[in-house]
Amino acid sequence: MRPSAATSSARRYHCPAAGRAGAPTPRACAADRRAELDAARRQRSSERASTQAQLTQLRESLAYFESTGAALASTLRDDAQRAYTAGEADYFQFTQGIEQAFQLNAEHLRVRYELAPHRPPPPCLQGL
């Protein structure tokens, strides 16, 4: 069945000025459309700046973990085990050290997870 001219797939712009008193002029419709486009551009610009700031923060967190955090987590875990087996720390202190190491590793994984959508696909998947 063929669509009629009234239901064609061409998009028509509804002029907000049409709701005002009197017939809308093409200039009024164009001005309204420009105002809507400007508002959309400002919103996208704001969203982009926010996303850039978040991406920068995530990259800094990842750099911290790769330079310092991984070694710190390993040291916390090793010290907790050493102190517990030597009898220098009770089980509660041991679990605190292990938990701190776990929290550092969990934060690292969270940052990597949040950064994943921002990474480009590997070359073998590009173009698919």
C-alpha cells in the first residue's frame, strides 16, 4: 500500500510561533528555529565539557593506580599477611589491611570499566 501525500515520510517543522495570535510569518518561524538550535548547541556544549572533565578525572585516577596504587595495594596485602603470620596483628587488623588493598583494586576496576566506552575499538573491529 502506498502512503498518501499527507502521511509522507518528509518531516515537517512545527513553528512555535503558530500558537501566537495572528498567522506566523516565515521570519518568526525561522527565529524560533534558530533559538531552539542555539539552545540545543549550548546544551551539547555543556554536556561535552562535563564529559571531558569526567574523562580527564578518570584518566588521572587510572594513571595514579598504575603508578602508585598497584604497588600500595600489594604492599598493604603483603604487610597484612606478614604481620598476621608473625603474630604482630590480630585477625581484625589483618582483615583491615586486606580490605584496604581490595578497595584500591576495586576502585581501579571501576575506573577501567567507566573508561571502556571511551576507548576506540581495536583495529580488527574497525569498519564492522
